[in-house]
Amino acid sequence: SFNLIFNSIYSGYLSSPEQVDILMDFIQKQRKLNPNLIVFIDPVMGDNGNLYNAYNQNLVDKNKELIKNANIIFPNMTESYFLLGKEYKPGPYSSEEIKSVARELQELCQASVVITGIELENGKIGIAVNSNHFHLIENPKLLGKFHGTGDVFASFLIGAYLNQFSLYDSANLAGVLVYYAAKRTAQRSQPRRDGLDFEGVLPLYIKELNGK
């Protein structure tokens, strides 16, 4: 028998409808054991207007079911359009378009929405936070591609949120830390595919979590 009770669950890339069903079943069982369970879902499906190779419409539909089990979701703009069944619009995006997408997503899943990696009209990178109120956080954009930014962002955010930070403050802190990590990565000679130098910003993260 399974006796562990979790305070939170965080899911990312899922490669089959069966995996989604297993996760949804697990979430529902855990919710019965712990009504205060917080579920974070990153509906990892695609980027730049395209689904990842292993994905099809069936998996998109499964992710639409999955996000209805969440307290907070972390899609990018590509995933947001797919979840809403809308035709993809390439960036840069106006704040009105971002707000519209974020609010529709919240209505769809009845959860708080954090949209990541948004290309803004002013050349910056945006993070949209919609939890009944809409906020748009802006950070400077660095040249080139950085792998793993979404995973690192969500992990930083969840850590702060579970340490009693508000969703907005958690997203704001995570955005700044990812920017610092990307900046450190850009200054190194290591291949970008090795991922972000997030380890280098962990001391700052710990300091912020401790309120020092």
C-alpha cells in the first residue's frame, strides 16, 4: 500500500496519454489524503508555434484535462494557444493579447496561470501572472538560446511559493534569478546545451528565501 502524503506535486514533460492518466489518478488520490495539496503543472508541449515531435492533438487534449487538476500552470505562449484551441500568433505580443490569453486560460483550467518566456514589443522578456488579477513582469532579453530556462524558472518559483511568497513575488524572484543564471551562462565557454548555470545563483536564492 502507498502511505506517502505529499504537500505538493509538480509535473513537466509527459510523453503519452497513459502517463497523463496515471498522473491525474495520482493527483486525485493525493487530494483525498491531503485537501491542501498544491499541484503545479507545466504543460510542456512545444515552442515557437510548433508541437514537439512526440506530440499530437490527442496529447494536447490530454493536457487540457490535466491542467484542470492544477492549482498553478506554467505554459509558454505556444502552449497557451494550443491549450485554448486557438491559432498560434507569433510574437512580439502586446500586453492586451497576453492579458486576454492569460484570462482565457484561467477560465479554462480554474487555476492560477503563469505564462513564461513571452517576447514583448519593447524587446524584453515577459512573465504573465494571472490569479484573478493580471500582472506582467519584464526582464532584459539576452542574445541567443538558453536551454532549460522554463524548468529552472518553475523550480525557483515553486520553491519560493512553498516558502510563503505570493505568486507574484515568486514569479518575480524566479524571473530575476533566471536572468542572472542566463547572464552567467553567456559569460562562460561551456556549450549552451549543457543548460543554465543556475547553481551560481543559488546563494542569492537562499538569501532571498531567508529574507536577508
